[in-house]
Amino acid sequence: MSAAPALAPSATVARVRGIRFALPLDVIASFVVVAVVLAWSLAPTLFTSQNPAQGVPADKLQAPSAAHLLGTDHLGRDLFARIVFGAQPSVTSALVAVTIGVVVGGLIGLLAGFLGSWTDVVLARFVDVLLAIPAFLLAVVIVSSLGFQTINAAIATGVSAVAVFARVMRAEVLRVRSSVFVEAARLQGGSSLHVLFRHVLPNASRSLVPLAVLQFGLSILVIAGLAFLGYGDPPPASDWGLLISAGKNYPRAPWLVVWPAVVTVATVLSINRISRFLRRTS
């Protein structure tokens, strides 16, 4: 009997429902990063006792120290506290954006792929128009029309993601619709609604999960970019993009830009890694 192949040193063995698999360490680290950010957004007061909106003028622009782990800004506010409290609007806005993209885009793709005919033509052309417009530019136009608030930036980001979800959902519905088990369900007398909700939707929506995770990270990045340009909540809000925008005015205090940028990039990269892992294992 041949010996079982050794696991790579950068993998951890885990068991789920009796299945043994190797979980790479970078995936574990990504889950840890995302878990920390989610904890910040849910209970920020557990991680810092500092007030993110109030500071001590005498402590302005202090470098990272034991008293202020990531330093202070130009008003003496603790940067770590502002980053922690800034996780809530960033995560919430990204969730709103992903929800809009999944619901609206998934519905468009589902109807286009399942009904076909002129419905598919009309909805497909609508999706093509959305895809022809750069997503960030579309988000800027929408948030400019709705008003400069983080929730409006989330809505704009979600609308800009509708076309991506619609295209993927339509392709999956077309694939599932021609499957043998769908044809068998029709031959057994199943109605269109029964086939749609019992067979087509559950199987076609599986591909949306990794895409939704990927879009969650992209939404954080887009919303941070909109906040950086001034399309989010005004000060004293602590959105990550707004922190970077305010910090760039103080070149002698690089930590004001470095740490919010590091947190944003680490969060987005971790989410992207999790999305690739889910896509590979699904």
C-alpha cells in the first residue's frame, strides 16, 4: 500500500463533514484579516476606548507610540480609533452594494436566461450598455446625482456591479436550462415556476457566491475611492478613503496615509484570496 502524499508545509489539515482537505496558510490569514475587520465593524469599542471624533490639540501629528499605536492626526485624534470606527461604514456600504448587485443583477440574468426570446434580447442589450460604461465613472455619475453620502456611494457602487452579476447569472441559467435533469423535470409535468425555483435557480446561483465575495472587496475599494474624492460622508467621518485623503495633506506625517491604505489593501486582498479559494472548492 502506497503512503499518502505529504501535505505542503504551507497548508493546514482540516475536516468538514468527514472530508479531509488542506487549507493553505494564506487562506487562513485572509480569513483572520476579514474576521478582524468584521469585528471592528460590529463592536469597535471592544478594540479601542478612544473617541474617533475628538482629539487633544496638544497631541496633534504624533508618531506611532505606546499611547497612540498608529499615531495621531492634525487634530490630535487617535488614528487607530478612526480606522477601527471607519470599518463600520466601509463594511456596511460594501454589503449594501453587493446586495444591490446580487438581487438586481441576478434577477435580470435569471429572467434573460430562462425566458429567452425578446426578453433576453432587451435585457442583454441593457446589460451591454452598463458594461460599456466604466464602473467607477458610472458610480461617480450616480453618487453625484444622489448626493455626497456614503450610503449613496454604496448604492452607486451596487448599480455599477449589476451588469457583472447579470452576465454571470444569465450564462449559468443558460447552462443549467439545457441540463438533462431540467428536461426530465419538464417531461414529468413540472410547471415553469417549479422548474425555475426548484432546479434552475439553486444550481445557477452557486457561481454567484465567489463573485459576490470578490465584489465585496471591490466595493470596499470603490467606496474608499469615492470617499477619497469627496463623494462620501464629510468630516468628521472616518471612512478609510477619507482618512487617506485627509492624510495626504501632511507629508511630514506619512502614517496618516500609510496605515489606512495598508488596512484597505490588506482587507481587499484577503477578500480576493477567499473568493479564489471558494471558486476553486465550489
